[in-house]
Amino acid sequence: MGDRIVPSLTFGSGPEPAAGAPPPYPTAARHDRDVPGNRCHPDGAPLPHVEGSTPRRRELDLRRTEAPGPGVLARPRTPPVRRYAVRAFDGKGRIADRPLFGLLGWDRGTPVSIHAHDSGVLVMRRDPDGGSALTERVMVAVPAPLLRWCGFGSREHVLLVAVPSLSALVVHGLEVVDRLLPDAERMVSEASPVREQLGDLPTGSAGAGARREPEVAGD
């Protein structure tokens, strides 16, 4: 190595520090001021807590609350066997309702026969020998003479009744609904608040028993 001087290496413990002198390296002991989040004076005394400086300790509320009551039970109803919808013919005498057609297993190209009942009702039924078929837009095109014979006008709204067991669709005029339903004006005049019929109800439960699922199928 030439004339270079290599300092000697010393192994083992270093020299003992003088009495009262601080250690040359940090000790392993930890103090409150060494813990992140603890605020201490330089002499080790804790600083007063400052709101927002550290997250507050969460406390679990073990108090019991009264469970809500069952409320008013809905009136039992029997699901209808058939499915209904209100739709309108377009300007070319076509009509469609995808949910009902899907229930019947109808799709584009499905062959159907279209007939008229003596009561002025249209009857459409899946028929391999039928003279009509559903269009690409899954619609049934009703011939104009049949529409006129049944008294259906252009863009008139009608009641569709699906009969899944026969893969058939019956088309009624909406006047049949007025004949079957009770008089609407009488129902309005005779209606009374639910509280008068069922007594005192919990807050927010008034009318709970009157909620009903719609019977008319939609898109």
C-alpha cells in the first residue's frame, strides 16, 4: 500500500463515558415524547390537549333502543292468473308490449293468427298456420278491416290481456274497465282516512296497508 497509513480498527465496546455525561448514542427506552402524536414539553411533561390535534376516542353506545313494530299489515291478495297492460295502436295499426309478449313466448317472427270475437274483441294467438307474424320490432300488425270492425280507432289505447296457458292475447276497449270497476266518484266520496279505520298508528305508517303492487304490466 506504499506509504499510506491505515488507521487501526478497534472491536468490542467503546470507552466508558465520563460520569454525568449523556450517552453517545440513543438508548432503546422510549418516552411519551418519542411516541408519534404525544405532545410533551422538552422536560417530558405532557402538554394540555388541544381540540382537533389528535382523534378523539370513540365510545360504543350500549344503550338499548326499542325495536320498531311491524306496522299495519297489508290486505292479503290473490295474484292474478292473467297479466294486463294498457297500450295504444300506432298509426299503422301495430301494437306491442314486450313484457306481455315475453310472457307468452312471442318474439320477432313468431307466427300468430288474428281473429275478432262477436263482442268486438280482438284475439291474437300463437299459430304456426297463422297469417301474420311479429315484426322485427316485435309488434303485431292488425289489418285495418279488423280494427274497423272492432271499432278501434287509430292510436287508440286498449287493454291487453295475456293468457299464457294458451299463448294468446285478448284486446279489449277501455270501456270494459269502466263497466267492471266500481264507480270512481262514489269511491272518492266514501273514502275516509286510514287512522279512522285502524286507530292510532305509529308515525310514518299511515297508509302502509293501502300500498299495492300495480296490476298493469309496463315496459
